[in-house]
Amino acid sequence: MTIAIGTFIEINDFWRFQNFFVGESRRWDGKDFMFSGFGYSGSTTDLQGGNVDSQLVWPVNELTLAMCKEAADQKWIVEVKTVWLNPETLIEKSNFMNDTFMAVGFDHDLARISMRLSSPMDAISADVPRRRLTETLVGAMPSTGEILLL
């Protein structure tokens, strides 16, 4: 069985890239995404669910270096949308996963640059880094830790 997965990323509501149609722009979710040769590591989390990390990797050049530096310095929000593709045509079939991260740093050598991503929500306090779960954002929230199985 052959599968194909593509990735769309939107950085700070400004930069939009996809990594599977070389030299082309693709339209997804009502927005245009231009090609960029990046890799996405996928997200990992700790057992408590409070630490979600991922990374985006590009060949290093002046543009990617400047973008990653500013993203990390300004704590830009990065949306990652992973989609299933038809393996023969590479046409988007359906959404697989959507993740929202905050750029928290970057590393580079002479060949590549990695933008480090982490969850924009803080599992411990309400004021760090910039977002807080509220009823306005997510709807009704539980007031206790009790779970009732019916």
C-alpha cells in the first residue's frame, strides 16, 4: 500500500508554503501556498501533554535565516496542515492533521536551518507565553476534574 502526505504551513498569517508541488502554488482551505523545499518533523508530546514540540527544516540561505530569526525573536504563530494525497496524482484528498505552534528558536549549520516549534499554550500558567484557554475561544469548559462514563 502506497501513501502520500503533503504539508501546508502558514507562518504568522503571512508566509504560506507547501512542500509537494515543486515550482507551483497550491490552493488549500481558500488560501494560496507557494512551493518551498522544507521538511516537517511532526509533533511529539510528553506524557503529561504539556510539552508539544516539532520543527521545520529548510536549506539555509539569507531568506530562511532571516525568516527563522524573526519568527523566533517575535514568537510567530505557525499553523501546520498535513493532508493525505492521492499517491498517483499527488492531488489533495483529505485533511489529516492540523497543528498550531509558536516559533521558539532556530538552529543552523552551513547546509540547513531548523525552526524549533512548541505549543503556544502553557499548561502551567495563564500568562505565558501569549495564549490562554478561555470559554470564548473553546466553548464550555469543565469546572471539575471528574469524568463520568455513561
